[in-house]
Amino acid sequence: MIKAVYAGTFDPITNGHLDMIKRALALFDEVHVVIFDNPVKATLFSIDERLAMIHEATKDLQHIIIAASDKLAVEYCEEVGAKVLVRGIRATNDYHYESMMAYSNKFLNENIEEVFLMTRLDYTFVSSSAIKEIASHHRDVSTLVPDCVNKALKEKYHS
């Protein structure tokens, strides 16, 4: 059984993230979607809110584990027996950042492979940051996020 980890802040999860999860599930036997708390990033949603949104958005998917961790991604992989870290790349800037992270991860654990999946063209501009910015101006993001996220964004920004 090949286990993979798809790690991120997921603040909030987007349709681009969901696309990556589904594509990873087609490649690996089990995919762990893990919220890693990044103390450098200010988040809109709590970890519990993000976990709930991911659970709701992926409720119809099988062979998925949803968790949160304060460990390094490679440490989480070691803990659950995953051999692969899945990362999405939208554009050149993502490649530079992700390649540096991959080299750091390889330094930490030679046995964990990093797999990059190119984002579908429809999602190249979709990021959690962009979603929050658009939603904060009361614009419609319903085609870019799962329904549960759209509702949560409206509650955050329209209250």
C-alpha cells in the first residue's frame, strides 16, 4: 500500500485543493490530507473549522485520512508510513518555492519522495489567499470553493 500526504494550511480548502486530492487518490492507495499549522501565516479559520470544512468537502471520497499536525511534513510521513508528499504547482513562483521545500525535505528524510502535480488551468489563479481577498469584498467565490466553504466565508465576512 502506497500512502501519500497532501499537506497545507487549507485556509480555506478550495476547488483547486479538491482537484489535487482526487488526482492524488487516483495515484495512491491512501491520501492523508493534513493541515500543518504555519505560525508565520495569519489564518481566517481555526484548525477545527478547517478540519470540519475538509471533512464536509471530501465526505464522498474514500481512502482519505484528514488530520492536523504541528510536526514537519516528513515527520508526519514517517509517523504514518507514507512514502510520498504530494504538492500542487500553479505557476513558476510555486515551482521555486516548492523545489526549495523538496530539497529541504530530502535533506531531512532521503526516503520520502515529493510528487508535483500541475494545477489544472481552471485553478491556476485560485489560492486560499485570493479566495479570502475576493470574499472579503463581498464578491462571489461559489465556483471556486466547496459549498461549505462558501457558506463559512459569507458568515465570516457578512456578519
